Amino acid sequence: MNESLLRSAFGLDGFTVLEATRLLGIDPKPLLTRLKQSGIVERVGRGRYRFRTDDAAARVGQKLASLALAKERRTEADIRSLAVTAKVRWESWIGSGRLVVNGRHYTWRLADVG
Amino acid sequence: MLDRIKRLRSSGHDLDARLLLAAYTTRIANEHGVGCILVGGSAVDFYTASTLESVSGLLPGHLRGSVDLDFVAAATRTRQDAARLRAALATNGFKPVEGVPVQSARTWSHPEGPGLIVDVMPDDLEGSVPHVRTLTVDGIDIQIIGPEDLFIQYLEAAIATAHRHDYTRAVALALTHEEDMDWPYVYDVSPPSIPAALIDHARHAGPYEAALDF
């Protein structure tokens, strides 16, 4: 579950331990250690990780994520993480300039199609 | 503007196309002295636009996009206002899809438009006017039903009709707007068919099958 959250939130971008902590709401180091030992993530700097892009690692990660989703019952922490993930993406729209939020007033910038 | 809506749609920007059509419809309504509020699936799609690519794998079902625009008239929210909105659409080239008289036609399309349907609902706004948000698209202010009322409507529909898709929409709204929704309002006005425990369940993206047992 937590691995799939990291994938959803950060994709192939790198992420720091602090960012992973904020996303998951727990200490991510045990998870990161396991993912690193499995070859799913790699360390790319001081306290910074990213998911490996080769197919084998992707397949392993996908399998583990689906197993986790199938077996794990969702906990309160998982739910908070889900909400955080959704909010991260909502804010990414804001960051992209497509969406401006001012209280209860939204402004949507249309895609440029000429 | 219709050409631009068509270009947006044909280039894969379906949500953009629908939002610009909503702006176009709102402008026509306002020019005729009628207010209108965007409700329904396209409103959900706006509020959950980010959810599609982020937590879709974790939702209780597949989050499909809407294919039409649903409006309720808003000036005084009476059937007469809905009729005035329909008349305004007819004046601006929209045609009733069903071939029924203008005054009672619910489903509209523009022959030169992108093939999208505009529904003028016969009902009042099912929700709270103070919770209506404003969405500015291309300089035009669209009134859009609040996510709180959409959450209640889709959760209620999911239980009443046992449609997983409606439940998925409710969960997606909750996840995306967990922090800015007026949750006390949601708990306060939800009908008896939606007890607080069920709201909690949906807020926590609980399994769909279990939601039917409340």
C-alpha cells in the first residue's frame, strides 16, 4: 500500500525521506530499506531516492503493490495517506498554473489549442 | 467559441471542452437574466480532475468521466426559470435532442457544437446555495455546486441504486477535498439513509460492498 502511494505521488521523480514521511505519515525508512534491497528504488543522493525505471524493477514493484492492496486491510494511517496523495495531485494542478484556488473561487486556465 | 470547444475536445482535452461549454452556456443564460448552476457528473469531474491519475488504482472502482453538462436554473430556482433558460438556449441555436417542445425539453445540443449534451434539469438545486463555488473559465464565472452536496448526492445514489460508480465518485470527492470540505455540514444535512458511520466509511475509501451494509 505505502509503496503504491509513493509511486502515485512521486512517479519517476526523486523524493526525499522527509517528503515520504509527510506523505505516508509514518517513518518510511524501513520501507525504503526493503525497496532498496529489492532493487525497486535506488538512492540518488543524500536522503534522496527514486524508483528504478528498468522493466524488471517495475514488474517487481507492480506485483508487490498489487499483493499489498489485495492482502492489507486499510488502516486509518492508510486513509490519511490516500487523502494526502489526492491533495498532492490537486496541488500539482495549482502548481502547473492550470488551476488557481482562492478560497471558494477557482480559476481554470484552458489548454492552449490555438 | 464553439469552434474552440470542438478543438479542445478533438485534441483530447475533454474536461476543458466541457468547462468552456459550461462557460458558454452560463454566458447565454446571464444575457437572458437567468442564473444557472453546474451540477452532476461534470462538476464531479472538475473537483476530482487530479484524482484520476493519482489514486485511481486505490479507488473502489473505475472513475469514468461524464459525457454531458447538467444545469439547474438559479435565479429564483423555479420551473419558470428553467423554461427561460431553455428559451435562451433555443435563441442561441441550441436544439432539443428529443424533438420535444422548447419549454419542456431537458436535453439540448448545438448543431455546430462539439456534440456535447447540455441538460437543463427540471428540479431545484439539490443543495445549499451558500456552498456553491465560483469557477472562472475564459473570464466567465460559472456557478458550480459545492463538493459537499455532490458527495451527499452520489453517496445516496450509490446506496439507493447499488451503483459502484456513484460510490467511487463520492469517495473520489472525499479524498480530493478532505481538507476543504465543510464536513460538519455534510453530517448535519445528510438524509437518514446516509448515517454518520457510512459517511466515515466513504471518507476512508472503505470497500464498496461493505458500504451497502450500513
